[in-house]
Amino acid sequence: TLIYENLLFVSYIGGNENCETMNIASASLENLSNLNFNVIFISKECGTYIQAGKMVINKKDKDNTLLFSTTNQTPDVLTDRPQKNDSIFGKIMSINLDNNSFSIYTKGHRNIQGLYSDNNVIIATEHGPRGGDEINNIIKNNNYGWPIVSYGELYSENRTENVYIKNHEKYGFEEPIYAFVPSIGISEIINLPNSFSKKFTDNFILTSLYGRNIFRIKFDSDFKKIIFSEKIYIGKRIRDIKYIESLSIIVLAYEEKGEIGIIKEAN
């Protein structure tokens, strides 16, 4: 889900068991007791393993577009869809909110879990295979290499062949800002306002599933590298994170038992 101005956007799997589709619908929040959804996007091609739909408003390009992620990768089963321009899968797609037209923004993605955008940068967090979770600086029309390059490996322990190339830049792909080896089960990323704590300045907070941690991160000014990453143990699989500025609290969505966690500065 995404709330933007007075609209609620929902991404979901549509179609049927023979042809699953990637869908996005929007509804006005003016009448919360009767949300009237209009479908603004339906994929024309079928997906087989759709785990996607992270959405963010593109503030960087200032063009009234919605960015959303797509994937249909199953473990160790590779397709060429992320590299094909005639497929929407394995991409970050862009929808023009004025007329609902859409286009490919970037390609070569495996499974994006988090999207962030401000006036200067677009950042994506992405599940790699076994190892190789990525933080990427998203630049329009660039290619991020999946499934040709990855710093991860195959899931199957019975397959020992080196499938993925280990150098993005050498083969014309965009290198990640950072790759986690081993994987942390990367999930969402947010920019934490400096008002949260005087000790946390110009920081981002990254969450993880398998790692059960959050990471306090500082990027350099060009978002080309991480200056530091502080691992903070939570002990829960964290699916999502939000910051509520009016309360100065960080809210965590724990995956396993439907719990909510709250982080605030100690008095």
C-alpha cells in the first residue's frame, strides 16, 4: 500500500490460477467508509511467482509518476524476463498518474523489497539469491544485471557451478551501493529525520527479515557508498518500517505474529 495526498494505492496479484497478473488500484480517501477502487495498471503478461509491488512516488524526477517493482523469480529458476524490454517483470516500472500510461524505468532486478525517493535520489533494497542482498542507487534507464550478475549464489547445495558473474561494472551493469554477503533478508529502507535524535544525523534505517536486525546507515553525499552501518539487534523478522514525525517514533511491522514494534528515544 501507498498513501499519496488523498489517494490510497494498493498493489496485488490478479488474474487466475492459469494466468496471474500484477495489478495496481487506487481509491480516494475522502470517504473511508466506502473506498471506491479504480484499477490503474494490469500486466498483459502472466506471472508465475509474483512477489512484488513496492510503490513510491517519484520525487526525484518531479513528473507526477508512481514507481513500482515487479518480479517473478523462483529460487534457482532463471528467466530472461528481467533483461527483456518487452516484459514488465524484473523491473522498476513507472506509471504516469495523469493518464495511467506506463514505461520501464530500470531493468535487471530480482526481488525489490524497499523503495525510497526524495528530490536527490531513488534507492531500492533488493533480495539477492543465497547471499548478495543489494542496496541500489536507482538511475533511470540503467540495467542492474539480474540474472546475469549477482554477488550471491544458487540456493541448492547440490549445485556447485558458478552461475552468476561477480562484477557488474565490467559487463556494463550498475554496481550496487552495497551488497550483503551473506544475505540479511533485506526489506524496507527509510530516511530518518534528524528530529528523531541529536545522535542520529543524516541517517537511513534499513530493516531485515532473516537477520532480525535494523541497520543505521549513513551514505556519502553522492549515494555511491556507505560510510558506516550500525547493526541493531531486534530479534524479530521485520517486514516494514515507518517513521511518525508527530510522535517522534519508529514503527516496525513484525512478520511472524502480526506484531507492531515501536522505537523511541529514551528520556
